[in-house]
Amino acid sequence: MSLEEDLKSELNPEQYRAVTTLEGAILIIAGAGSGKTRVITCRIANMLEHGIPQSQILALTFTNKAAKEMSDRIKGLTNKKLQNLTISTFHAFGVRVLRQDIQALGYRENFSIYDETDRYALIKETGRELHFTGDAMDVYKIGAIFSDIKTGRKNWNAENSMYRELYESYQEGLKVYNSVDFDDLITLPIKLWREHPDILEAYRNRYKYIMVDEFQDTSHQQYEMMHILADKNVAVVGDDDQSIYSWRGADYQNILNFEKDFPEVQEIRLEQNYRSTGTILAAANGVIKHNTNRKDKELWSGNGEGKPIEIYMPENEAAEADFIADGIQGICVEEKRKYDDFGVLMRANTQSRAIEEAFLEANIPYVMSGGTSFFERKEIKDIISYLRVISNHDDDINLLRIINTPRRGIGRTSIEALNTVAARLGVSLWEAIQAVLECGEDECPVSDSALESLKSFCQLIENNKTMLSGKGLSKKVKQMVTDINYFDFLIAENPKSEKAARFKYMNIESLIKSMEQWENNPQHDDTSLYAYLNRITLLSRDDLDDGEADKGKVNLMTVHASKGLEFPVVFIAGAEEGLMPHARAVEEGGDNAIEEERRLFYVAVTRARDRLFISSCRKRRKMNASVDCEPSRFLDEIPQNLVKYHEPSKEVDADAAHEMLQNMLRNMAKPHVPKL
């Protein structure tokens, strides 16, 4: 039996059509839980079965985790290594393009990629050079303006023009330091292809078949990247009802743009949901149909009706947190579920404190999405900064981070002198240091002791250039950490807690261990320092964690972080006006914002497989005051025959509350017949 015959027996008719339509432009509208990833992977496997070369296929998605899952599934279907198949995030594909051809834009080959921390540091440094006052240097606001300008979301106007010179100097700084920021990973390949048609033609000749996952999340620039590269064989997969990232540039209207730019497009709708019960889907459909700017679709399920949606109206956020904690423990016992079967979703991170306290009180293990990622910890960033400077001496931001870390007598006065030399010569700080090391005694702008420290610092960096070879990277990094006496530095930085210093050092040991595992993985052909730095810059927190440590824990996260995930039991906390929909979003965006907030609620509802609980507090503490809350308008949009309300009328003691919860859980276990 051929692969295509196998697929016909395993897929529903719409999925089969999406998998077997290989030529032309295709728009696949994939509802929540409709087997989207399966369709994409089967489609690529079917392409390979039909003799389309691996090298001609490009699949673009949004997270490294999704790209890896896709790749693993295709390998499982085809039993091939697929070394020439390109499955990548947009940003990682941009890196690939720039590594190949960035010289055509006037950069040197081994450029650095600035993360948000580096970017803010460069904005701050550039602002100081232009004598911006501290009040005018809100780097987060300025960073957002720069991103909007660079990606074409906004133009210069009377409101933001005060930052135009700063923006131009920031751009010049990136070029001087041979660095790019995350926005550049999309905008520079587009610039490259527009300015060099021969380079574009080479890419078009290679990638004859293009697929884009989560198409509703593409920004205008990402759409342009796809559009300029695509010839005629392009398939995009998405769901306008799950477009929840407008704040970072995503535009579900790209679905309409696609239909306009590819007029011969075939549309295929996947509406059968394999995840949730009929009740949960009916609730989701009831809510989302109130949006007007959407493609009409009706999710349906073959999983049975399931239990009603439970809506609870606790007195305040503390009672809400207790309800969630008690509910989780009760369901674990009643239904013999594990803690990682539960997802607790909230609109804002600020809601987590009360819930975390309740979990700690009840000894419920949990993992929270968000927080400080491993690679954002100071001790890790210090070591990574050394590696960045070793790979790119002209990276001023990272050089400034480590030039006196650990302390080596190169203070602010010396750094200001080096900055003056760099500005006068129009060079990077590293080149300024070389100029200072070569100048005569009478002309030297730094003290003798600082000069000696600069010499030993440069020698340290030069001695570690053997890391560039791609051999034994982890051992060399371990030796460097010893050479700079970083542990002694941690002890000095944490004089009251040697335990804290040891914990931070253990993080560095974990970094080196993960580096060792990476370079010993036979799937990684390139284990150079450049390849490693590219990897850790592009990885998100979810990609860095292997997930093993989080098994057996309740999943606490924002609704945004939950997209693409599913849980047997879901609690949605804080379904109140001001939170869902969020007050700030409504104030700033009007009707469009309400529709996006409704899509966000729809995403939250459709994360649930079997059971869904929603809580809406009567009061919530805001700015040290308890304020009255109104239930979210979205609750009224759920068909009332699908829900069961719990509305305690008065405060109850602990024993009575426990008894109420147990009664409620017993009632939940009874079969429910929806009203007609």
C-alpha cells in the first residue's frame, strides 16, 4: 500500500485533500484541534513520496519547538534523515540567508545577533552619546518605536520624531559593531533580495515549494518575506480565530492579502476537532461567532458531549486561588488524574501571585511559563558575553559587559577614555583598545595599571580564539571560566550568601553541560562557536527546557503562552471585565481590540479537552484597594445550556467550604443532559 493510500484511510476528507494537493497556492483554514500539524507533516511526507527533492521544500513556523516536532514527525513517516529539508522559524531562516550573503549589504560574515538586553544597552549608550536626558530615555518605549519603524508598522511623525536621530545612530552603531537585532533577521533578507535580484533568483530556484504554519500570526514583514520568495507552489495554514498577537505585529488580514496576491488559491477548511468535547466546542463557537471580521466556520467533535462548563464566582482572588487548588486536588482523587493534566490560564502575569501562594500552601507542584529564562540570568549572560566577544571582537555591548567582569581594574574613567578614542577614530571599542596599546607613554589616555589590565584582557580573548574551530568547545569554555576566576567573583558579589554564589556557579556548570551534549549530538554537523551562539540567540525558553523537569506539575501560564497546547482539565482565572477583555487593550484599540480579546478567550476555552472551569471574582485587589468586579461579557456569550454556575452567597468556614467542594465534585461526576 502506498503512502497516499495509507493517508486516505487515516485522514478525514478535508485533511486528505490538503495533504494531496501539492501544486498551486493553497489556503488551509485549520480550526483549533483540527490536526493541523498532522496535515502539514503528512503533506511534506507526501511531497517526498512524489519525488520532490528535500532541498526544494521550505517550511516556516514560529517556534523552534514546533519546527523540531514537525521534523521529527516527518522523519517518523518517511524513515529518512532529511538532511536537506529546511524546516525553520522565520527568524532562523533569516539568519541562514544572512550568514550566506550579508556581505552584499556591507556587513562582515561573522555578525552578532543582539537580544533584547543587548539592544536596550545599545539604545542607552547611543542616547548618552547624543546627550539625551535620563527622563527621555525610556528604553522600552524607544525600543518599541524603533521596532515599529523598522518593520513598517509606523512612520515618523510629530509624536515620535524626537527619536529619529537616535534611531539613525542606533542603526549606525549596529553596523559598526557588525551586529543585527531580531527585526533585522526579517527586514535585511528582504532588503538583500530587493537590492540583489540575482541572489533572490538563486533562492527562488532552490525553494520551489513553500509552506507557512500559523499563518494568522505572520507580520507584514514576514508575509513580504514569504511573498517575495514564493513563485506559485505555496501553502499557508492558519486560523483567523486564533490571531492573538497584533501587539507584536501579527495581522490576520494577511489571509485576505494572500487571497488577493494568489488569485488562483484553493481554500480548504478543517473543522473537525479531535481535542475537545462537544460542550467545550459549542461554547467556543458560541463566543467566537460574535466577531465580525472572520471566516465563518463551525468546529465539531466526535468525542461526545462531555460535562458542562463550571463557572464559579469567588469573593476575591484569594478565594479564587483556593477554589483552583482545591479543585485540582479533588479532581486528581476523583478522576485519578496527574498534576500535569491541568492547565491554569490567566490573562496577565499579575494574577499569578495568589494562585502560586495557594499551590504552595496545598503542596501542589507547578511550573509557570514566563519568568527569567535560563539564558537571561546574569551569570549566564556574563559567560555568553565572553563567547560573543571571542566570536566578534567588534561587539561593543558585550565587550562593555565583560571588560571589568570579574573586576580587573578597568573602571569608568578608562572606559570613557576608550569611548573617546573609538569616537575620534570611528572604530569599535576593541580597535580603540588596540590603538591605546600601541600609543606612546606620553600619549596614553589610561593609567599604567589600566593599560596592563587591557593587555591581559586582550590576551585572554585572543588565547580563546581556538573556540572558533568547532572542536571541544565545552572544555575550552570550562577552562576559560576557571582562568577568569569567576567563582571568586561570585563569592565577592554575594558576601552574605556563599550558597547563592554556589547556586549561580552551578548554573554555569549546567550551561557547559548542555553545551557538551549539543556538540556531541551527531545530528549537529557544525559545532563551531558561531553555530552555538546562533542557536542560543534564537531559542525561546520553551525550546531551552527539555520539559522533563516539568512533568508531574500543574501548568500555570498566560493565555498567550498556552497557544498550541492542550490539557485534559483547564481552569480559566479572572474572567472579569478589565481582565478579559483587558482594560488597556480596549482603551487603546476599540472594536478591533475587543475582537482580539474575544479570540484570546476562544483560545483559552479551546485548550481544554475534557473539563473546563472558569472563575470570575466579585472583588479584586488593585493598587492596595479592593474594587468590585463585573463578570466578563464573554461569559454571557456562552450558550447558557452548556454551563453550570456556582455562586456562594456568603462567607463559609473551612470545613463547610471543603464539604461544598466535595459535593460540587460529586455533582460534576453525574452525567449531564443539555437542555434543548
